[in-house]
Amino acid sequence: MPGRTQRQYRLRRDTMFSESAGGIYFSNSTSGFEIRGANAYRVFRSVYPLLEGGHTEESLREILGQEAWRRLQVFIEPLRAHGYLRLVDPCDDIVLDDGVETRFADQINFLAHYTDEPRRAFVAFRDARLTVLGEGACAVALARALADNGAGVIRVIAPGSSDDAVLGDVPDEAVVVRADPRTDHEVLTGTDVLVLTPCSASSDLLLHGVDEDAGRKVLPIWAIGDEIVIGPAGWTGSEPLPRRWADAVQSFTDHCPDGAAARFWSRSWAGLPTGAESTWNPALERMAGVIAAFEVFKAVTGAMDPETVAHVLVLNCLSGETRRHRVLPSRCLRLMDDTPERLGAMRRAAEALLDHPMRTPERTSTSDLAVYDALVGSRTLPVRRFTDEDLDQLPLKVSTAEVVEGPGEILSIGGADLWNVAGARQRAVRQALALYLEHWAPARRSRAQGPEVTSLSGQLSKAPGPLPDLVPAQEVATGAPRAVPAAATATLSPANGAGLFARGCAGTGIGAGTEDAVESALRSAAVGTALRAAATDRPGLLLTDWGRDERTAFLLRTATDVGVEPEVIDLGTWLGRRVVAVRASLNGRTLWEVQAGALLEEAVIEALVGVLGAVQRGDMTTWTQLAHPSYPPEVVAVVHDDVDGPDPKEPCYGAVLVCDVTSPEVDGAGLVACKVLVCDPAAEAGA
């Protein structure tokens, strides 16, 4: 590679600059910034031709001299930092025929904004073998847009008996082939990019996994309800894992009311149009075709990632609005691979954290919340939205996350925080995702190895026979491999349909990294273990002198202001964490929240915030009520004397296990999910 002094400075072709009140303002199609200086505009205007790709740093130093070169850095450094100017290797772009160069000058100039070899990129598109399946207005508009952008090898496969007048509008560059790929399997051979427009043949091919062929790029255009959907593209771009049409459909139908989802699937399998009547508008079909053609252009030239990489573009046929939605790999459609490296990292983290719990950060920043953004979206993602715009944000900060459990099944999960809405949202979304993970046990590619765990805390009954689905686990203390029932890792899923395990979210944790997820899972498991002990014979100690510091004193005043007299109950130490329950009655209803923390004070604050947040939101529902539905508030017996209270020493329990329950969606968002399970000590002693 040439050294820096031998590389050429090239200004983006769409860069514009103008004089501003303080100096010079730069802008392009995506951004803008200002460089201040009395003579900045005049100076840059005289030197910018030297930055259009014809000069290396060495030649610029020679032309300008060292002093002028030094002053030029005032422009070069910010232009490079903002992506307006780049250093490129000297290269000889290919030469095009004069007629082609002239006809497609706009396309070549566009590519020059994003690549150093625009003609080479254009030829890749011109020579690509593009196939359009369909025969309606969308297919014709798509073929014409591809030809207008320079495609030279286009086939339009018409699988039905459409009117020749419609196909007569296909451009001269395209060849119309009357064939049905459902029966003529060779007709798609030799295709580099296949674009499927709405028709019964496209639906059948997608239902049978045509976009799973690794040797072909596929871009589907399909309809659901009153919307035309473009994507997801069958190529990865900057994403590590391609998204499939089925991933998008699963996400969309989960967000649809039951009737709309059922209508889509029934019509799709019957080979009928899947959209509503509004999607059959020729003008809107043509619009979708033009959008798809530009996606193909971007993908084949390699100049930039198409917008449909790991996303879909949704054209609303009633409003004409187009929106982009992220698509994640669906846990319903993929086999889970074992992840021994991640599981080992979880075990090591759990071993370290059992005796040294992580403290909860006092304040949550917007950047802490941003790591969960990839799982929050209105049409395709597990958490549909936050609903806190109309909630009062005093005295606490509160929020609600809506999690999608299935077609038409939306559950609201509340969160609260002492300091800011970001903290309330983070609590809500983490709890919502924990509940989401409990609703499905992904199918696994291979059966877990290691001795099978036969009895776990929280197990209600023995399995009548061998369990078909086992999940790999590791003992935290020894690292020994174990195999646990899938029903124990997803107690709200069909895997636990026989009710072998108590339904709830005990032991499930999610986080931005391994330690974060494991700490969350340990706290959740500590709460579950404490509740199981409370349900048998272990009372909690009523705390009376808990409002001693600034935060707890504020929460005590807040409780008084809203008419709540909370009982704060110490449930002892479990899995190295203090567990506290808070109970309160309001308007004839008993609210309660159980939380774990590194310190007693931290657990008290978390539990109080949970109860008071439910009151402030008005939903009167705490996380404990959702995560542990089998335990009523009165399950915790209370004593008032330290002598009769919980033993200050941590009680004995069986081996602690960790499982990796990171689903494809969670993994696709860059997050980690962990399950902590505790073996039944009585069963282990008997064994």
C-alpha cells in the first residue's frame, strides 16, 4: 500500500460550501458543519481544486510550500473527521464506452461520492444477472428502473397468464421469460440477484425458503394488511447474519391483531394476494418497484449498504408514508447452536460475582439505555415502545415498556427510577425482555451433554419420563457440565406445558455484557430462592429504622404523600445478595415488590421504588406480581424480633448452575441473556 504522502486527497463529489457569518459552512446530502475564520471562505475557495483527487500530500507540499501546507490543515483535519475528505490510493479506474459513459453519467457521478472506482462499481451492476419475478405493475416498474440505472442483463419471469399489454412496458434491455419457477426449477439458474414482486409464485418460493440459498441474493417485495414491504435483503452488508423473509413475517404477524396475522398466513399458503385491497394500487406498486431497484443498485455496486440489510422498508398504502424497521433473527425459526465460550464466560463471571456482587449504578445515562434500542420498535421488535409521554414524572421518574408476546398479545411492564426517565426505561425494558425470554425455548441443534439435573429449586413435580429437550449448563463452583430441562429455562413457554416448574422469571437476566447479564440473573435467582423459602418456613424480619439516608428518607416522604404505609421486610441473604420485600395497601389492593441488592440499603431502595412507581403510574402492578405470579403478597411471614428473624448467615442451597439463554434476537442486538438455576439441596443430599 502506498505511504500516506503518496495517497491522493479526494473531496466528496456532493460537498458544497458557502460563506457564513463566522467563516465557511460545509454540507453534503447527510450533514453539515462550520469552520470559523474571517478569511476561511476566500482561502478555501482558492485551494479546493487541489483536493479533488489529482494531488498527493507530497505534491501538495511541493506546490504550496510548508507554511501554506500547515495552514491548509485547518480545513483538511475537520473535513477528514466529518467524512468529507478521504485519502485514496492512486488507481486506474476502467474505461467505459463513450456512449455508456454519457448515458449513465449521473449514476457514475453518484457512485463517485462513495467509491474510488465508480466506473468499476458501475460495470459490476451493468454486468450483474438480475432476475425479476412477477408480471404486474411492480415488476414492470422495477425492470424499467433497473435499466434506467444501467443494468444490462435483466430477465422478467412471468409465471402466469398476464396481459401482454402490461408486459409490453418492460424496457428493451429486459428479456421476458414465460415460466413458473415452482415447476421449472432451472429457470432461476445463473441469477445473481433475484427480486420477488407480489404474486403467488413469489409467495410459494418464499414459503419454501428461496431466500436461504447462500449462492443467490434475494430481495422480496410483499404485502401485509395495508402495507407493501420491501426486504429484508438476502445479503449481510455490515451485519454478521442475513435476515430472512420469514424473520420479518414472524415479527410483523406477532405485532398484528390475531385476524390480520391469520389472514396473511392463510392467503399466503393458498397462493392468494396477501395484502388488503389498498395494496393493489398500480401507482403504489410502481413506487415499491423503484425503491427496490435502487436497493439492488446499491448492493451490487458495493458503494454503500442497502437500507434493507437487516431491515425492511414499509410503504403505507393509505398514507403514502415509507418507514424503515429493523429485523432481528427469530428464535422461532432458527436452531440454537451451543456456545461453550460464552457459557464458560458466564460461569467465570458468576463464580466471581457470587461473593462480590456488583453495585447498581446510582444514575442511568441515555447511553446506558441506548444499548437496548435495537430491541425496541413499533412493528418488528420484541419491545414495541415506551409509553411514558403522558405519565407524571414527579416525584419519581416512571415508564412503561410494551412487550409483544404473540399476535395481538401486548403486555405492559412498568419501571421507575429515582433520577431520570432513562433509568425508568432501562428497568422496564430489561424486565420486559426477561419476560419475553421466558415465553419461548428455542430448538437446539444438538442435545446437551453432561449429567442430567433431576431436581431444581422451583420444580413442582417430577417428569414422567426422559425429557426430550435439554439445555447445556455449567456448575458455577466446579465448571462441570450439566444438562437441565429446557422447561426450567423458559417456564412460560410450551416446553413447560406440563407445569413441571413454577411459572415466572426467576433467575433470568439480560445485560449489555456478560457480567451485567450474570449479575441480573443472580439477583433474580436470589429473589426466587428467597420467595421459595418464605413460602415454606422462613419468615422475614420487619425493618423499622430504614429511612436513614437521603434517598430512603425521600422515599418515605413520598410514600406518606401518596397515602402508602410500606412494610419493609428483610428476607435475608441469598446467593450473596440481600433480599428485601416491600408490601403496601392502597384502596383495598395490596402491592408488593421483592428485590435483591449488593447491600441491604440498595435492596430496600429498589423494592420501594418498584412499589411507589406502580402507584405513580396508576397500573398498580409491580414486577414481582408479573415475574412471580404463583406467590401472593401474604406468602411472606413477618417477625419483629431479630431472634426469630432470618439467620444472618446465608442459608444452604444446592449447586448453582448457569445457562446461556441468549436468543437470536438478543444476540442480534449485541446483548447477552443468562439463566441461573439452583439445585434442590434435599434432592442432592438424597442422591
